[in-house]
Amino acid sequence: MTTAATETFSDLVAAEDVLLFVNAAITATGQREFRSEAYRQRLSLDFLHEYVRVNYRRVCAASLALDINDHNAVRVVRGLLEHAGEASPEQKRTEGQLIAARLAKLPPQRVYRLFRELRAAKVNNRRTRAITRDWLAARPDAAHDAVKYRARLKTAVRHAHLPLDGELGPFLFRPGTLPRYEHRLLDAWRRAHYEQGAVGELPFTVAEGFAARHGMEREAFVERMAPRMTRLERLRTQGQRASGADGPPADADLTVMPLTRLALYVLSLDREARVRRRAELTGALRAAARRAAGPHAGSWGRVAAVLDDSYSSSGSGEKRRRPLAVALACHFLLEALAAPGAYTPLWTTGTGDPLLVRPWGPTPLGTRIIDALEHGPERLVIVSDGWDNAPPGLAGEVLRVWRTRLDRDRRTAVVHVNPVYDADGFDVRRLSASVPTAGIRDAEDLPALVEIAQFSEGRTGPAELYAYLDRQVARFTTDDETGGVR
């Protein structure tokens, strides 16, 4: 083999490794899936993160600019900070910008957990302390964090050796030394220890503990705290607040919920509730889909979708109905992306009512793909875990024949998005080598994932893949206002 051929082969292997890692970082969360236990998921992720960090550190950092899930974003950040000695000064500069930008987008509880893990791992270099300092300085309300994340904030401050101004120091480290606090939230926390009236001034998750201590009636407490709840807290407590009612609480605005999360909520309702609230739920799903489609709405032409609602879409005890929720959310998003009246959905069970889908039966993907291709779509999107079993392997053979015999000019763009990580294969399960496959966690990421999937089809080379990653990094760090840390 010539040197040029060897380099080309090496580049292709590197590109495949990159795509494999991206798929895993999008879909895997280390939790049990329908066909694999949690420990296998964690072992698989441990290997992938170390392998990519050691061999493709630049790519590992660049993944923070992609739509990877929060679990893997935290793992990437921790790995980069724990092994800072492996990076060059230029790499550290870029990594600092990416880490700062990504932490700014993560839920605060995950960031505080990361700081705790870094302390336990004795990672306390200058860059780690600077990242901790800048992230805490950018928090909108330090007093709110001191009340809601009290123990975690103390850990972060101690580990980074940060000074605290005003009342925060006494509040966190010397409680009881001040007779009262000027900040209303800090003083409400002090008074809530002995005064029920102060409980309602606290964040809901903090107030819950004080309510139990005071023996407050749960239903009355939840009703009282409704104005201070977040949107998700309202939905979690809806069962208590709307017990016996015909609809949701008046302040539960479903139309502003993210699409996939809304689909999960819809699937958590029983059949009767979905039928009774059909107009409301369908309207909310379509509104969320239009927001997710954004400028792409109506631009995909004729679209057909094969959507997996087989029994395996029930997920696991830790990720209940997650694969089915992704399929349901993709259904409404594809409806918004397609040209008006040019969308054909095909569920594996044959249902014609997406709002009433439930996980049951086998996975006849091959048959449904044939049905979809008969409509002559410009795009075919398959949303499935890839376990084609009725009969096994038919989907892959259909796609192979379609690509090699019937559609050599690629008039129909076919993409498979898979919401389930296969721990044994270190990737999401694929249907065919001739069709690009991308991992997906939230349906909102579908347009971006279709772009990533083209790199796994073999028609674009490694150079285009790395150029795409560089563009994403530039966009991500430019949009961020933190500026990063060297």
C-alpha cells in the first residue's frame, strides 16, 4: 500500500471514529436501555471518551459545540480538565472557550455536580479554578444559588478558593452569626426554620423540605407555591393539583414546552386523557414543532417518515417511552418541515392516529420502508432503534437494492436517526451501510443531525467533516458571551 493510500485510509478511520463518538455522545446517557444494562452503557462510554480524548483531543473538545447531551458534555469537560497536561497552549485556549460556552448552557445542577466531581478527583489547576470563578460570577443571582444549591456552592467555593462578598460568606459558612440578612431570599431561608409564612418565599424544591418539616398539607402547599414553580415543576405536580379535574392547571402553558419534552408528557397521559384533550395536545405539539423547524419550515419538499412504535420503543425503567417520544416529536417536526400537504407518516404498527401511539408489537421496518418509497418522496426519514425483526434484515436489503438498483441517481435522500445507543457496538445500530445513520436524543436536533449524517454516507471526505467541526466551534464560541478561559 502506498503512503498516500495509507494516509487516506487513516483519515477515513479517523472520520469513522469521530462519527461514532458523536453518535454515542448524542444518544447515550449511561442509563439502562431496552436491550442493555446500565453498567454496559457506562463501560462503553468510559472506553469511548478515553479513546477519543487520547487520540483525537481536538475532536473531543469540538464535540462540546455539537448537540451532544448534557451527560456527555459534562464527561468531556471533566476529561479535558483532568488531563490538561496532554494539551498544547493553543488547544488549552480553544478548550477554555468551548468549556465556558458549554457550561453557560448546562443546567446549574449539572455544573455544580461537575465541580463536586472535580474536587473529589483532586483536579484543582489554575484553569479549573478560573472556569469555576467565571461561571459563578456569571450566575444571575448568587443568593438564589446559595439557597437552592447551598451544599454544592460551598463545595465549589472551597475548591476554587474564592472570596465571597457581603452576606454570602456568613450564610454559607457561618450560619447563625447574623441575626438577619438584608437579602430577602437569604432571610426567608432563615425564617423558614421556624415560620411557615416564609416557606412560600423560597424556591419550590427548597420549600418542599421546609413544608414537610412544618407538617404542611401537600395539596395546599403545592397550590400556594404555583406562582414560584418552573414550567417543569408545574407539570410534575399536576397530578396533585388537578386530581379529578378535566384538564391541566390554568397556568400550565403547554405551547411553550420544548417539543420532545412535550411528547414525553403527552405519552405519560392515559388514552382517555389524550382523547379528551386531543385539540389542546395536538395544537401544542404543532406549535412546538413550528418553533423547532424555524427557518427550515416547509423547505423539505415531499417527506415520508417510517416511525418506530414497536414494543422496544417503550425504553427502560430509567428512560420510559423515550424512543417513542422521539418518534412522536419527529412526526410533528417532519410535518412542519415538509411542504404543505406533502408529508406521509408510516408507523410500524400501522396506526393512523399519532396522538394515541403506544409501544407494542414487532418492528417491520422493511415493509414500512417499501410502503414509504412507493409515495416517491424527496426525503425519507426513518426513526427507529434499528432492530428490524419482521422479518430480520429486510430493511437493510430493501435499502441496499433501492440504492444500488432503483435509485442510483439518489433522487430520494434517505436518513436513519436512532434514539438508542448500542453499548455492544459502541454506536447506534445501523440498518444499512448505504444509508447514513445519526444518533438522536431530542427531535429538535433533527435538521442539524441530517447534516451530520451525510458524513457517514461516504460521499464527503474527512476534510469536509473537520471543516464542519471547525465551523461549529467558531459559531459556538462566537455566540457565547463569556469569552472563555485560557
